[in-house]
Amino acid sequence: MKFLTKILLISSFWFPAQAHAFSVHHDFACRLGVFDPGSIGFTYNLTPETYAVTSTIKTGGFFDTLYPFKAVYNTTGRIDNDKLETASYKYQSASRFTTRTRELIYDKNGQPLYETSSKNGKEKKKTVTWSKKTDEFTDLQTIIAEMVKRYNKLKSCDSQMQVFDGKRRYKVIFKEDGQEQLKKNEFSPLEGTATKCSLYIDKLAETGDDLLWQITSDKPIYFWILEQDGHPFIARIEVKETPLGPLRLYAQKITIKE
């Protein structure tokens, strides 16, 4: 379930970044082999000085029967001299027997100060003893926000970013793979000429048990990007191989508010 949750989370983070205030909401459907593993709701809000991202992931179908799970991720931050700085990161989840929360609080320069967390109502708070380097990112939502901001300027996926989550360092690599024609199907009504991109994760010689990083270090996750009213968004995503078969995600509806 850890692998599925992170794949669903990544799939939702392709949104425009411009100079005026607006919001974009995404609704995604998912297919994992022959299964319907879940759905994603995703909203991004931007002003010239701030950004906020909220993502909701929920299991569905067969997966919801075996392992009911729901998670909500919230990130807020500042935009200073065209640079995104995380201000807070919140996570809460609920499965059949366990509820969890986690919150990171940052200083004005985007350095984490302290962390609070809970499991089944038992809370704890600790001072963060690690710090990020210049131009490193600490949470996935801000990483993808920065990448999309670059894409919106250059109309290209090609970019690399450093990530440090407090335990491991990674390099996130996006590559552009040309254009493809998407056709609507039973899962998505969206179609058109899409930019195809791939995502790789370089673990920088770190070790660990994170299945997402193991898969994407040598096998990419593919994205297809369309535009609506001049705003780019992710239309589809695919992981060709997982333990349960190929994983495909489809944007069913995109709602943009100026």
C-alpha cells in the first residue's frame, strides 16, 4: 500500500504556475492491473506571494474491501524572488485500525524547525535536528510545484532537483520524451496532442526499503501533459511494471478557477 499511495500522490501534482491568483482542481481515476485501486482529489491555489496544495487519496473497489485507506496531504508555502519555500506540511491518514498525523513547521527560509505526529491519538513533538542544503526540497508537493513552475516558463519537462526528507537524499530527474496523441476512453474524456515526460529517482547510493524509489531509479514513471485554457495539467500517468501489473491513472475532470 505504501507504493500505491506514493504513486497516487505523484500523479496528482501537475499544475500551472503564473503571476495571478487562481486555483486548479484535479479528479483522477486509477487502474492497477485489473483492479480499481482508488481515486485522487487534488487542489492547488496560487497567489503572487503564496501557494497551497491539498491532495486526498482514497482506496476503492477491491482494495477498499481488503485495505480501506484514506490520506490527506496539505502543503503551504511562500514565493520569494520566484523561489518556493515551504512553510508547513501536514499529513493525516486512516486505515481500518490505525490513524496517523504528521506536521512539519518551517522557518522563513524553508528550514524545518519541529515536527509533531500522532498514532491512534497518542501525540509526540520533537525538534528537527536536520537541515536542508541550499536549493534542496523536503516534501514532494513543493518539489513538483517547483518543477511545474519551470515547465510553465520553458514548456519543457527537462529538470533535476535535489531532495532531502530528513533520512535520505535523492535526485529527482524529469525528461521530455516528445509528443503523443491521446484519445478519450472509458476512463477519461480528455484527448489531444500531449507532451510525454518521464520521471526517474536517483537514490544517490542511499539504501532503504522504499519500493517507489527502487522502481523509478531504473524504470521511469511516464506522464502525458495536456492544456486547458492555456493551463498545463497531467492527463495520464503510467508505471509499466508493478507487482500487481501496470498502473495507469486518468484525469477525469479538470476545474480551473481564476
